[in-house]
Amino acid sequence: MADTSTVTEKGTSLWRDAWLRLRKNKVAVVSGVFLIVMFLLCFVAAWFTGDPNEQDLANKFAAVGSSSENIQQVRQDDGSSIKETRTLLHLLGTDQMGRDLLSRILFGGQVSLLVGLIATSVAFVIGISYGAISGYAGGRADAIMMRAVDTLYAIPFLVLVILLQEVLSGSTSEVATWLVKHWKFPDETTHRLANILPLFLAIGALGWLTLARITRSQILSLKQQEFAQAAISLGLSPSRILFRHLIPNTLGPAIVYVTLTIPSFIMYEATLSFLGLGIKAPDSSWGVLIKDGANYMETQPMLLILPALFFTTTLFALNFLGDGLRDALDPKAAKD
Amino acid sequence: MRVLRRLLPSLIPALLLSCDDRTAADRAVEDRILIVGNSSEPKGLDCHLVTGVLESNLIRALFEGLCTEHQSLDGQALPGAAESWEANEDFTVWTFKLGPDRKWSDGVPVTAEDFLFSYQRILTKTLGSEYNEMLFYIRNAEEFYKGEITDFSEVGIRAPDDYTLEISLRGSIPFLPEITKHYTWYPVPRHVVMKHSNGKIDAPFSGWTKPGNIVSNGPFALKSWRINDHIAVEKNPHYWDRDKVQLNGIRFLPVVNSYTESRMFFDGLMHITYIVPPEFIPYARKNYPDQFRSELYLGTKFVRCNVTRKPLDDIRVRKALGMAIDRQSLIENVTKGGQEPAYGMVPPFGNYKTGRAIGFDPVQAARLLDEAGFQNRIDFPRITLLTADRDVSKAMAEAYQGMWKKHLGIHIEIAQKEWTSYLNAMTNLDYDLADSGWIGDYLDPTTFLDMWIKDGGNNRTGWANGEFEEILKQSEHERDPARRLLVLQEAEKILMEELPAITIYWYTTNYLIDPRVKGWNPLLLNNHPWKWVSLEPN
Amino acid sequence: MIGFIFRRVLQGLLVLFVLYTLSFFLIKALPGDAFTTEKAMSPEAKEEQMKRFGLDKPWVIQYGLRLQRLLLQQDLGISPKKNRKVSLILQQSFPASVVLGLNAFLVACVIGIPLGIFSAVRKNTWVDYASMGFAMIGICVAAFIIGPLLQTQVAMRLPAFKVAGWDNPVDWILPAITLGLAPAAYLARLTRGGMLEVLGQDFVRTAQAKGVPPLTIITRHTLRGGLIPSVAYLGPAFAYLISGSFVVETIFQVPGMGRHFIDATIDRDEDLLLGCVLYYGFLIVILNLVSDIIQASLNPRLRESL
């Protein structure tokens, strides 16, 4: 007879449960892997594809898979210059200035993924906390907080973006220069990040509003449910109730909304560059590549299709992963 | 489904229309109505209060100055409000005889009083005109504007009788008729303006230009104006030369998005576009060769250098930057509009011979940079190129950056700002290099040279050169037109020697035009006189 | 209920006041002013213009004067860039934006909500993936792609449709689709998420076990709860839609208000921008209120919050 006394159930937390469930969702797993690959491509492999800003005006709109010769006069230390010939392979062809398209797309991906990641995280954290607190507090505090949200909705956002850019770009640039000089940060990358930072803040400052509203509604309805009432009557502290019991239940719609906001942030950055804000030339992002590519819709469709492909597949993956997460975090499924 | 019900009544005619093969452009040709793309919503129709090219297109249709543009020949002045004119020996006094049959669109005659009133109005400081320096050629005009003289009768304009205008100038200006073609010299209807301004000459928002109030003396009169949608004008029955006007009306569409504008043209919704974006130029050249035009346009593209900042205070650095730009490549690959590389500031036209001052010479450029002390390119300070995100600015900036890197080995940052921040930074000398340009206002080299005087509002570089200004002043005392041009060339030579602005190319205007539009010819100032335009069905 | 609405209206007025004040000082902080022009104005002309518009006074005084004019005379001021009264500009552009927004809203609801319901009910089947994929197109392919795409592939091929313009109702269709696809995607996903939340609950399983037909379960029992996140999203989304969209308006030449927001910011046209802000703020306040009321009617548990 088997000794059943030693078989005990291992206690699991909500997160562990969720992880296990997520692993079983094939589509979500594939999406997750895809995203990791995309990240690696953009942040690691990109460096092997050459300079995204190296122009070759004579080699515009080169075909996919073509190669070009790049002849340069390279200055020697003694002041003379010699000719250097390099052969460049253009896996995805070149753009309107003769720049390697694959390189532009991957480096552009860095910016877009960062915008998506950082701005969304900012929006997520602020939005959920704000909405949860407002919904849980109820009454006058809730009213004040929600009216503040109403106000922020209507602030002319472009004004904020321009201001932030003007005000911050000088100082972030100085900080970057200082970091490069004293702490040996890589020059180009640091300055690029410094240029983008005001943009992230501005976009993040926009996106948390609707998330707050959605979270608040969820919290309000959850607050009335039995489990919440039970927790309250048990005398648990509000923060514990909020963070342990209520918020996890709001994560479902929140995550869904977040998977939608990431692409809209990326696109919003592109819209800003319509107006001279957004990422600074010559750097690029998926949004900008797509926007510029749209002008070549009739004439050079590859310039639109290729970046759009990267963008779209990443977003699909994000969404399927998000759905998977939502399912995994569903407390009702935990009952099984 | 109320929406469906609302849609249905117009879906049916739309479906029926779709059986009609004619496009909006076709139907308009039959009605003799010209449909023109005009960039964006005008700031207004009061010629004393606007400064833009798109406004001038509208104002030219509605109003007429002393002289008008010839339909195909540059630099010819045809009779407008004035039927004849002559100058004294040294071109310091001009007498214009107004045509006695000239009338406003309400039938009231156009008289010298209107001109006197108009010039006084634009020169009245409290009106707030932005462009009145065009009138400073008139003796004492500037002084009156600045308030040094308070009696307008001391300004050099007189009306000996109702149909004669006598203008005394501050110097020799042989090209005055050219200047009168500019809208700042147009008349406004005194009786209408005063009626809506409570008798005050300087009330700017009187509403006298609203449809219903406005009265004009040009080939057309205002019919309707819907913001951001259209401005329609119709043939003016009181126009003195109405028999020559062949269009029944013109419809101006303020299409901001130039891609939409081109597509509207391809879709048969428009006869003439304002512009063609560079991305469409090769496509247009190939697929619409009869409709695509690329014509010289009097303007220069240049990169301003803030000479008050290091290292741009060194002429060698500026020259190095200037010589490292492969202008031809830029034109062929980026702007694609058939522009001309600018080896000087003033575009060569008429009898003016622009000196060859700068070109693409990367070897010399590198050498100059060495001489300036930057043999180790690492020592070159981190400077920025200011640019706005308009039209092809971004691509140009990227191209400059690429060329400076390739030929000089230096890295220049691009600072892209939205339009007003860009203008603001340039005006306040808060930049290192700035991508800019200038369109000429009239056919004389001074329109490109006058702006560079010390502290000139349009200078924006911090550059000044006493000798340069002396020569400019001197040119106004030169009576012989040929010698005068030589004097101006001397001035330009100094400007290009010191290069506060690196000239890049001379503009062309690229647009699409329906072949059924006739009477439309290339003009350097692109100020086509609407009265000679017509629509002929195939 | 009346008391609640009354309280919210008062709060709304406060919101508008704070909004106006904040916006005013933000705009003032921008570099440049309405008279920074390409062909530089002479210092005298600029001085004149500044004086005429009262821009030479200290900010606080300008604020006070404007506020006074707004409250006592209901005058929104004059735009120096368009040489017209702001109220006239808004009045002329408001109808086009409302029509465009309403149509886009319709497109979004008609496409988004049914898609979301379908996907939730047929979760993790190909119907689900296909619908969500289709919905995602609305977000991934932004207006500045859908617009030109529709222009080149639909308008230029079918004579009934124009590439741009706003003359008759047929012209409403393409811009409405362009503007409405992104909200459609949001709605599809939010509805799906909301429906899944509700469909997972016990009472649904009970009803299924009892043999209640699926359609009834959807429409009578779960739809109300499932739509709550969507309604929370729709309030501000609707406000945004009828305030016009710069991108769609410039692509399709719609004479709406969206352009004015952007133009006024770039031109530093303070009165026009403040006028737009007030209009948009007013819409937000009203629509958030309506959204909250609808949510409460859908979920009685929320009524306590009123």
C-alpha cells in the first residue's frame, strides 16, 4: 500500500499559478519567444548590421538582398588620406537616402520598443495605482481624483510635449555629456537616450489616464463583492486589501488595455514627429519609418511594408501574450 | 438606422454620378471655373496685414496694383490701376496716370485718393503691418512710420489730381514699377475700409474683407469663404479689362497635406497644385509628364551660420562647411526638383551676373578645416544644425550631416524643432547652423542683399560688414541701371567672401497642372496674373 | 440622481476653471509668441501687435483680463493668425468634427463590439484569433496609413468616392473608417476582455447547466457587465473623436477642429487654443459623466459610487 501520508500539496501563490498556466498556453508561449527574439534582434544583432545612418545617395532604393561598394577617403594620423573600399550587404535593400534598411529597422526597433516599454510601464504603474486608490477610497477623495483626471484629459497635450522638449532637452543633453565624460558612457547611445527621454516622459504622462479610469471602475465593482467585503470586515489594512486582493483582479482588463497602449504609444511618437517633435533625425523609430514609408506607398512600397511587418508582428505577439497573461491571472481559473 | 437614411439620399446621386465619367475637374472646365490648391488657410485678405505667398495668390485675384505682371515675360510691367507711368531723369520721381475707367467691384471709381489712403494706412504704425518696409523706398516713408514725422503730407506721395499719383523716392529706383506689382503697394477701397472701421484708419479687425463687405478692384470678386474648406472668387463685372478675363471664377482649396493635394490632382479634383512633394516627383515625371512642371523660382536655399559663436566665427570653418556639400547630389537624390546648385546668393536673372563664389570641393574643404586648427577632428566642437520639420527639411538635414561626416569627418547634431520654436531660436541667435532660405519679393538683386544689413530683422546671423552696407547705400545713387547692377555684384562678392550663409541651391517650383489650363507660363516670381488664365476643353 | 448630476456639474465647472488656468500658463511658457514670423516683423510692428492683443502686460494681468472677458462677455477673443473671432472659427469648424466623430464612433461600435463578443464566446478558436487579428489592424495600421491607403485603393478607383473633400455625405465614409478603426480595435479587445471576465463567473455556468440558450446568456445576463470596461473607455474616446483629429482632417481635407488644436499650438495663437481647450474640456466633463452613469446602470454595484 502506498504511503499517502507523505504526499502533501505544495502551496502555490497566485503568481506561480499564473506562470504555470501561462506555460501551458501555446500561443502565448510562442508569442513570448517571438518577443524575446525581436528584443535580441534589435538590441544585440542590430550592432552587426552596420551604421543605420550611413548614407549613400547614389544607391537609393536598392533591392532586397543587394550589395553595394562603399568607397571612402579615410584620414590617417599623418593627415594624408587613403581610399578604403568596403562591401556592404543590404539584406533588405536601402531607403531613400541609401541607408541600409535592415539596420534602420533594427535600430528603429530599439527606440520603439523602449518607448513602448518605458512609457507603458510609467503609465501602467501610475494609472493602476491612481485608479485603485481612487476607486477604493470612494467618496470625496474619489471625486477629486477623478476630476483631476478629467482636467488632465483636456490639457492641450502638444503644448506639454513642446514644453517638456524645450525645457528638458537642454539639461538631459548636458547630463549625457557629463556621463560620457566622467563615467565613460558610450557617446552616441547616451546622447540618443538623452534625446528620447523627454519624449518618453511626455507620452507616459498621457497614457495613464484611461487606465486609471478603467481600474477605478473595476475596483468600484469589486469592492462590493463578497471576498472584498470579507477582507474589509477581517480588518485587513487597506494597502493589503488593495494590493493583494483587489488589484490582481483588475489586472485582466488592465493588461488588455496595456497591450493596446504600447502600439498606440509607438504610433503617437510617430505622429509627434509629423510636427518636429518625437525622435530626432537622423535617428529613427518604427513609427517614423512607417510614416515616411507611407509617402512612398505608390512608388517604393517596400519602404512601408518592411518596417510595418516588424511592427505588426511584434504587436500581434504582444497582444497574444497579453491575452495569455490575462487568462493566466484569472482568479476564477485558479479554482480548477 | 438614421444614419443609413441620411446617407441614402446622397448615395443615389453619388451612384448616378459614378455613371457620369466626368470628374470634378472636368465639370469645372466646362463651367470655366479654375480649381487651385493653395497650401493652407490664409491669414486674411487685407493686403496691408499679410505676408505670405498663398495670401498673395488670393489677393492678386481680387486686387490690382498700379502695374501688373506680364503673363509670360519676367520683368515687364503691364498697366494695372495705372494706364501709364514715367520717371524723371534720375529715377527719383515717378508719375503714374491712373486709368479713369478703373472701378471697384461696387462701381465706385478707383482714384488717387485710394492710393494715398492705402499708403498712409500701411505706414501707420498703429495698424501693425508686418511688411511695410516695402514702401520705405518712398521719401520719408520710414520716418513717418517710426514717428519721426507726424504729418503724412511730408511723405513723398502726392495726388495732383484724382487720376495722377506722384511718388518721390529716397534714391534712384529704376525698378519701381516692379515693386508696385507687390501686394503691399495695392490699393484698398477707402470708402469701404472707413465704413467698417468707424472712421479710424488703423483699425485692423474691421471686418471689411468679409464676404458681403469686401470690395476689390481686380479681375475677380470674393464670392464665398469657408474656413479650411475653400475660397471662391467670381468674375468682377466692374473690372476695367473684363473682356480679357476668360475664367468665370476660381476656387482656392487650402490643402495643407501635399500628398493629399497630389492625390486630389490625380483623382481629377483639382487643376493646379501648389506643390509636389519630393517623394512624388519621379513618379509624376514618369506618369504625368504633360502635367508636371518644374520651373525656376526666385529663391535661395542656404544654411545660416551663427557667426557670434565659435567655431563659426572663423571664415575658414564656414567655407569648409560650405565646400563639403555636394549640391548636385543633394538635388538629384533628395530634393529631386531640378533645382540649381547656388554658387552665389542672388539667383542669376536678367542682366545680373552672379559671381561663382562657392562650389563642391571636398579636398579644399578639408584643408581649410585643418588650417582653422582642427587637424584632429575630435577637437571640433559639438555643434548643432537647427531645422524645422517642414517639407523636406529633415531629409536635407540628414544629407548635410552625412556629407559633413563623409568629407570633413565631423559629426554635426541635428536639432529638430517645431516651426515657431525654430523661428524663435533663429531670431534669438540660439543656434549654431540653421537650415533656411529666402524667396525673393521682387525682381531685383536687392531683395536678396538688403536682408544682410547689420541687425536686419531677416539677417538672423549676427553678421555685419560696414563696407557691404556702404556699397548697398551707394547703389541707390547709381542712375545707370547697368552700372548699378555691377555695384550690387560688388556687394554680393563681400557677402560670399565672408559666407554668413552657406548657399545651397536656387529654388524651383514643382507642381502639377491640367493641360487644359491656358495662359499659364513660367514666371520667376511665380506670381501668375489670373486675368490671363483660361480653361479650354480638349 | 438629480443631486448627483448637480454635484458633478459643479465639479465640472471647477475642472474647466482649473483647466483654463493651467493651460493658459502652460501656453505662456512656450518659447516664442504669436508674432514670431518667418519674414521678421520690424520691432515697431511687433510692439504694436503685442499692445493690440494685450500681450505686453504681465501674465497674471493678461490672465485676469481674459478671464473677465470670458465670464462677463462670453467673448473668446480674436485670433491674430486667422484674423477672426475665435467663437466664429470654432462655430464654423465644429459641425464637421461632430459629424466625422459621430460616424467614426458608429464605425467603431458597429465593428468593435460584435467582434469582441464573438471572440469572447469563441475564445481561443480560429474565430477568436482572426477577429482579434483583424481588430489589431486598426491599431497597428495608423490613420496616416489607412487614410492614404483608402485614398489610393478605393477613392481613386471608384468614381463615387473622392480622395479628399467634405461636400456631400459620401465624403464622410472614408474619413470615418480611417478615424474609427483604431477605436474599433480598442473596443473589440476591451469588450472581449470584459465579456470573458463575466462569462467566467459561476452564474453563467449555472445558467448554461440550466439550459438557458447561449444568446440569452449573452444578451440578457453578461452583456451589461461585459461592456463596462468599454464604456469607461468610450467616454473620453468619444470626446476625442468629436474634437477632430488633425491627421484625418489633413489627409481628407475635412474642415474640422482638430487642425485648430495643432495650428494654434504651433502658431502660439493663445485665444484660439484656449477656446479649443475649453470646448474639449467641456466635452470631457460631460462625456465622462455620461460614461459613469451608464456604467452604474449596467452594474448596480457601482451605484454606490454615485
